[in-house]
Amino acid sequence: MADITLKSISKKFKKDIALDNINLTVRDKEFFVIFGPAGAGKTTLLNVIAGLYLPDYGNVYLNGEYFNHVEPEDRNIAMVFEDYALYPHLTVFENIASPLRSPKYKELNEIIEKEVTRVARILKIDHLLERNISELSNGQRQRVGLGRALVRTPNVFLMDEPITHLDAKLRHQMRAELKEMQKNLDTTTIYVTHDYLEALSLGDKIAILNEGKIEQIGTPDDIYYYPHNEFVASSFGEPEINFFDAIITEDKQLSIFEEAEIQDIPEKVKSKLDESVRSVRVGIRPKDIKYSFTKENDYSVECSVYSFEPLGAKAVFTVEKDGNQIRLVVPSVLQIDMDQPVYIELDINKAMFFGTDEINFLSKFIKDAKGEVVWQS
Ligand SMILES: Nc1ncnc2c1ncn2[C@@H]1O[C@H](COP(=O)(O)OP(=O)(O)OP(=O)(O)O)[C@@H](O)[C@H]1O
């Protein structure tokens, strides 16, 4: 069993703050995803957990025990990196077996045989064991890299973008396989990615990191449906969510476009709106905007066509209103005349409401006695 807790972790490189007061707990057997853009601090965080970097401030605990002073090689943590440095002159079997032959783990041949076969089966490379690394595809090499980490039954797996280099089709396949593999492994895993689909599909929990700070921690549903702020909402979803400035009227109704009818605010949002709130930001995902080519009701507004980008069965249709671009998802068979007017209607029941400070009115978080944000799961 292995759970990991980070308390108030901060790390600087000269003047660059890579991690800024990180607090999180990864529970035993959880698949915990760390998601964030380039330079967010994801790899630094893994290195702190692995013991490769000492934090400037804060503590790491394993199963509640203070862990900062434990040397990396004594942590029993296995790391899988994006560039899986394999031994090119050895077979797949020998590559996977290599950690078990190291002086630290020196295992009997019989045990090595059993373990390598077990891992190779999980990764579906058992038919490749006698091949040389040079005879493998990139995807197969990636699996050998994973196999080499899996063979050790560590306390924790740390995976740093392990499938980023694969082409889209293979990545999709590996994503499904990683998920299946995780069920069989039963080992706490911390997985770094900047791919939001990977985060949503693999994570039991996701922590969103941005400029060294945690923006939100939650289940994939929490993150997608209750993003804590505009940064999180924009990071999950393709095409990106649309934001509108809107006015709350005296009788608590919503006005987004001057020429459209004001609308009722969904009850659950209304009850959270303070009397003094007069302006909000409304976030609506592209799939939640209806379109038509004739005006159908008083809630729709006229826009002009900006662009039409077919992507297989679906297309991204961008329209323009008062100089702002609004993204919609439509079937790609739609015939669009660039000069025709288009009417859009926002599905307010699917909208997210953010304050002018970009914080979502409905996201689940509380503040502790010190005023620090504590995420509810
Ligand atoms: N060894 C180092 N020396 C100096 N600065 C560093 C070092 N490692 C990371 N940084 C800086 O710390 C910040 C966080 O880097 P980190 O590699 O952790 O981000 P990341 O989220 O993993 O990014 P990416 O997705 O691009 O790998 C960046 O500003 C980076 O330039």
C-alpha cells in the first residue's frame, strides 16, 4: 500500500518559481494525473516525489511517514519517461529484466522469467520477447520502456508523458491499454500529461497545474463540468469553451446580447449569486450553442460567418458577433455560404457562471482556517 502526501511544497530554480505551495494527496492505488501546459512544473513535481530534487520548502510523506530525507534509490519508486532509454543491443526480454538483474534487486533466473512474462502479457508484447530493440516499432519500444518499470512492483509509478511521442492512433490505443493495465496493476500511479483527453480518460483524479500552482484537483467529471476557474474550463475541451460578458438584471435575470431577450438563470446558480453581483462571465462549450439560418425566436442573435473548418464527421464553425469570435461544433456536411447571416442561441442550462475574478460560482472548494483552498472530492 502506498499513499503520497505533499504539504506546502515549493521549489525555485534561481529566480524561476517552478512549484509554489503545492498541497495534494494521492491515495493508495489511485491513478492520479498531473495536467498542465509546458513549463507548469509537472516534471519538477515528479522529481520532488522521486527524491531527485529536494524541495526548498515543504514535506513529502509516504504512508504518513516523513520522506524528504529518503534517498531516491531507497524510495522504491519507478519512473517512466517520455524518452524510454532502452539498451539497443539487448533483447526485449533482457531490457525488461534489467532492473531485476541490478545488484540491488538481484533476483533468481526463475523469478525473472516469471516476472518478465507476467509484465509482457499485460503489455501484449509477450510474442516479442526474443526480438532486438532495433526490430521494434516506436509503440512497441514504448511498451518495453513501460515493462521495465512495471517489472519491479514498486510503491509508486511516476510516468512523465510516457506516450506523447506516439502518433495519434497509437496514442489512442495505448491510452485504452494503460487504463486496462492500471486495473491489473493495483499500484499507485502519478501520471503527467499535457493532453486533456489523456487526463480525462485515465485519471481517477486530476490536478491541474499552472505556473507552479494548483488550479484545481478533482475527478474528471468535477474538472469538466465544474471547472474552478476560466483557466481550467479553457484547458479541457476542443474546440475551446466560449466566454461571454453578461449582465445580471435587478430581478436576477441574464442579459448576454443587447438585442436578445433576457433569460432566466438556472436556479442552482441563482441561489449562489450574491445580491451585489451585476456582471458575470458565462462559459458555454461549442456543442451547447444552437445555430440556424433564419431567426427562430427572441433568444437568438444574428452573427456573421467567420470560418468553417471540417474535421471528419464534425466541423468547427466560427461565427462573429460584435468583433468576438464564437466557436460551434456542427456536422461537416453543413453547406455554409460565407455571406449569409447565421443565428445562434446559447443553452443557458448548460452554461457555467464565473465571477469577474474568473472563479466559477458552482465549483466545489472550501477555504481552511488559514484561508488556503482545500479541494473537496
Ligand atoms: N533544472 C532546472 N534548472 C532551471 N530551471 C528549471 C529546471 N527544471 C525546470 N526548470 C524551470 O521550472 C519551470 C517548470 O519546469 P517543468 O519542467 O517542471 O515544467 P513542465 O510542466 O514539466 O513542462 P513541460 O511540459 O514543458 O515538460 C520552468 O520554468 C522551467 O524552465
